[in-house]
Amino acid sequence: MTVAVAAVDLGASGGRVIVGEVSHGSLDLHEAHRFANAPVTILGSLQTDILRLYSEILAGLLAAGRAGELASVGIDSWGVDFGLLDASGALIGNPVHYRDARTDDVLPRILAQVPAAELYAITGIQQLPINTLCQLVAAADNPAMASAATLLLIPDLLGYWLTGSAGAEVTNASTTQMLDVRSRTWAGDLLRRIGIKPAILPPLRQAGELIGGLLEGAAAATGLPAGLPVRAVGSHDTASAVAGTPACGSNFAYISCGTWSLVGMELAEPVLTADSQAANFTNEAGIDGTVRYLRNTMGLWPLQECVRTWELAGMPTRMSRLLADAHREPALRLLINLDDPAFLAPGEMPARIAAACTASGQSAPSSPAEFTRCIIDSLALAHMRAIADAQRLSGQQVDVVHIVGGGARNTLLCQLTADACGIPVIAGPAEATAMGNILVQARGLGAVAADLDGMRDLVRRTQALRRYRPRGNVAPWRAAARRIGAL
């Protein structure tokens, strides 16, 4: 039995519609449509261009349908961002982007009402100003909140427009810092204490559940049949990426690397200790009741922003050449703390990196190759620290590190991560997120094994993977990690 399904995969910087043809022995992907995803600044507010994204999704589904008959559609995206609907179901304004400055001073206000230890014990979520909880507190006095009847996270909002059915898939709901990590239900008492109305939160869904059938209007725009199943997948892109990781057994770490690096392990139970809270680890819901125990680390975003700045200045930059030049630069000479909030916002990234280097007593990078080597070395160190902390805090050993997502194509980063960790790295697939999305849909149609191990075995058997072995000893990396710690 072979089925074809469409995965809508929205990342922080771009989106794709990918068709997956799946059977018990094969997994083939074909890109139907690709498009950019860039926020727009409107009167000082950084907003997601959600209507353009929806239009691109319709165009992608039209192209996917022309390639052959589809059995279902699934949507995943980045986390934490949301749209608000009024009582009629209409969207109230564009979703505000998580990189908007409105949440800069919100965390202290929340922690004044709910102590950090209690908040972590309930939600298990890393303290980040981008979390949905912080965004809602920041928007409390906005007139839109007074009119809001329903909050829908980005993939749920897009699924609602396709089907008319509102809900919240659990893997993405867990990123909001509003879900009880143990019961996997909305933390209503907590939200009321902070001044958020739990009534605006929709019913929860599990990955694999049917959302609904394609509405007549969406069907007409895509050329697909009305009633075509739209299925909930691991709608947080990292949940789908971890599901599509070609791991064997349980002693593995994963790095879903793109604009962000999500670095962690898959566990059966959350880790809610004081040490875990202090290390700023998060316990997000995974597929089939698993826990994504991870640290959310700045990924390739600073490099992406540097490239954008250089290109705007008339310096076209090819990434392959940039990485080749960076490979020839001295290792571990210039380092930055990528988790510094100074690197979160868009714009003038080279200047901010140079300022961070000089403020810490280092010289400023003077060429694109030096900036790139500084970022890649610092990111490999962030990976090393997160994996070491995940093992220490969970008590579970790691034998191999899987790098999936766009970062799997970055050979310099993959090798340096292996060197820093002293653990073999397996890179690929780059399209793990789309694969996880597709496999959950195919499982619902009976085309693949019913358990995660079987799904991952199919990925291992059908995808090209690259192995990186550690070189030399890790002492220079540990010394560099101490330097980063001092920053």
C-alpha cells in the first residue's frame, strides 16, 4: 500500500509544501512549492504576514495536487506565535511576531505573580520572553484581547481556515508555557492567576487525530476535493523533526538545527528538578506521549542575519564559499554567547557580534570568514554544553548525536559539533521535519508502522545520512566552554 500526503512545513525563515509517497518499504519526498517567510514591521510592531503565508500554502497544495492524488494534508510550524479570533471566527489583526520587542520586560511581571520554581513545576518550560504566556501578558491591555474569543497557534489557525475546525495540537500547545506538563491539559488555575482567560484556549488534540475535511472554498482554491482529510501532526516543527530523526534505541541526542538549534533528548518523563530549571531546560510534548527535553539555543540565525546585512550592503555572499573560507580560519579564537538576548532581534547583526567580542576583551571579527567562524565555533560549543547538561540532568547516556534540519547540510558545523562533544554525529535528513509530518499522516492511513521505532527505521533505511567522527581531544573545547561561561 502506497499513499501520497502533503506536508505543509513552516519554518522561521521559509515554508515548503512537500509531497511524501510512503509505503512500508519506501519514503520519497518531492517539493511542490517553496516560499519565504519574513515578518513585516508595521508602525513599530513586528508582525507575521499570515495572509500571504496562507496564500502560499494554497498555491503549494494546488501544485501538490497536480502531481497526483493526495490522501491527506498536515501542517507544522514554529511555536509560540498565535492569532486571535473574535466570536464570529474572524481574525483580529496580524499575529505579532515572537521577535517583537513587546515582551522585553514581561518576565519579571509574571514571576512577581507566580514564582519561577512554581511556574516550572507546572509547565516544565524554559523561561524565554518569546513564550506565548509572555506575549499574552504583554498584550493584556491591547483592545484585541478584549475582543478575543479564541486563541489559535499558527498551524492550528491555518488548519482552521482549511477546515473550519478549531483546536490546539498538544506538541505545539506545550511550547506556550500554558500547558500542565504532567496532565497535558491547559493550566487553567495558573492562567487565571496571571490574568489570562482560559476560555480563549481551544480544545486539545493529539498528533494523528483528524482535524476535519477541506472546506469548499479551500478546495476550489487548491483543486483538491472538498472533504479531503486534514490531519493533526506533530504541529510544532521540532516535534515533527524528532519524529523524523533516524535514531535507533533511546541513547541518542538530537539537534534540530536551522534558524534555532533545539538540542536535547527524548525521554519518557519530564525532568522538573531545581537543577533542570536553573539550566533552563524545557520539557515539551513529543509524539506518542514522549517528552522533548531540550534547550532552545540560538541556531544559525546570527549567520543568516549577517548574510542578509552583507547582501543589503552590496556584498553578495554564497554560503558554500563562506563556510569554506571559515574552515581555514583559526579555531576557537573568537567566541560569543549565542544565548545573549542581544542577538535575538533582526538587523545589524555583524555590528552586534563585533560589539560583543570587543566588550569581552576579544578583537572584533574583520571579515565575513571571521564572523562565520566565530558563529559556527560558538554554536558547536552551545551544542556541546546542552548535550552535556541534558545527560547530567536526565541521568541518561548519549552514544550518538543526530543533527537534522538545514544544519545537517553544514559540514563544518557537523564536524565541529562531533569534535566538541567527543561523540559521533549522524547528519540528516535535512527534511526531517517534513518527514515526521508525513510519517504521522501515513501512520493514520495504515501505510507505515504504528510505533516511533518503526517510523524511524523507515527513515534510516531510505535516506542518505552522513557520519562524522570526533577528531583529537576535547580539552580545547572544554577550555573554550569555560571562556563562553565567563561571557
